[in-house]
Amino acid sequence: MSRIGEWVLHRLCRPLPPDTNPWSPPSVEQQLVEFKRKFPVEIMPYLRARILEIGAGNGILAEGLREDGAGRITVTDYWEQFPKFVDNCVVDKTGLDFARADARSLPFPDGFFGTVVSEDGFEHFLDPEKALAEVYRVLSDDGRFLVTFGPPWLSPRGGHMMFLHPPPWFHLVFSDDTIFAVRARYRSDGIRSWSEGYSPLSKLTVRQFQRMSRTLGFIPCVENIRPVFGLTLLVKFPLLREFFCNMYAGIWRK
């Protein structure tokens, strides 16, 4: 059956050529504009105090926030290529401090930051609950957590693997063995599970994130769920929301 499933999935995908990387870093302006568009309110008032960014990737967002008037930003990521990408992507490091740090064990004192920022990273943290607990710990009283992530696990593109151009919800229909057998045809890195590689998935849903945040003591101030295909009406229904959510953005208060 796995062979049949592999054949079916492969036929349904429209993959890029092997080892092709379609991604190129955006400009500082593009990164900043896209981040701000995810929130239905102006975010800069929350970015005047000492700021921490986790899962920063290449540091471009921090540079954009700094240029837009944000306070001093400590920029972190656990990716081993983080320093290299920062050097290649960040033009002006003024007002930015960089540190390779695991979001599950941040090397900062309790209550040290007035704001924590995370863009499109939480679905890739293998222990999002522990990362959230660390965010709560390093935030000062009444501090703010600005977070975006997506596509979440139950959305049509929740399995990511955009280079395969797979059919919607493929990761919920086909077995992991089938999915990674098809993936292996186009990537030679040996990854055989969702938890491996430089961009793993924790299978995080919006509901799980909200539950974990509230359990820790966070209070939601602003939340925005961006639908797939412009289907705004469907994300208004709790039973359908997870399956048609493309991106989550929230501002939470400690």
C-alpha cells in the first residue's frame, strides 16, 4: 500500500527540480512591511523597550524594526548557520546584539525584556511549550509578546514542503513514510521525519498555542487569523478555523 501511496502522492505533486532552493532573502523594507501587515493594530508602540527576537533566522526583521524606531534588539536563533546568514543579510548592525541561543533555554535573566518578538518560528520549535515558558520568564511584568506563525499544522499547507507543491492537506492524508519517500526523490539530505533538519515541524495548531499561552498566564490583547484562499468566513467557525487558517498573529501580555 505504501508503494501505491507513494506513486499517488508523487503524481499529485508538482515538484521543483532536485536541490533547487526557490527562496531568496527579502529586502529590509519588504520584511518589515510584511511583518506589520500581519497585525490589525500598529505595533511600534510595543517596540520601544528592550527587545528580544527568537528564531530570527537571518536578522533582517530586527534590522527593519530598528530602522523604524524600535529600541535595542537582542537577536537570537539556534540554527548553526545563524551567524553566517546574519553576516550575509544584515547590512547595518547598529543597535542590534546577536547571540546563538536555544529558545527552550534562553541565557537571559528573568524579566529582562519589555518585548519578545517571534516571526514565523513557533511551528518549527520542537518544544513550543518550553519555548513559550522561556518567553514568559524573560518578559518583564506587563511585557508584550508579538508572535506570528504559519501555516499551522491543520491548514492546507501545514506540512510545508513548498518545493514539492503538494496537494492541500497532503500531510493529513498520506503516511509519514509515504511523504518522506517522495521527499527523498528531491532532497538528498537524509531527512525522514518531521522533527529532523534545519526547519523541523512540531505539528503546532493555533488552538494548542492559545491553550499553552493562557496556561502560562499570558493574556491575549490582539489576535489575527489570516485565512487561506481569502475564505474569511470559514475562520470564524471554531470547528473549521484550524483547517482554513494560513497564518496566526497575536500580541499577548504577561
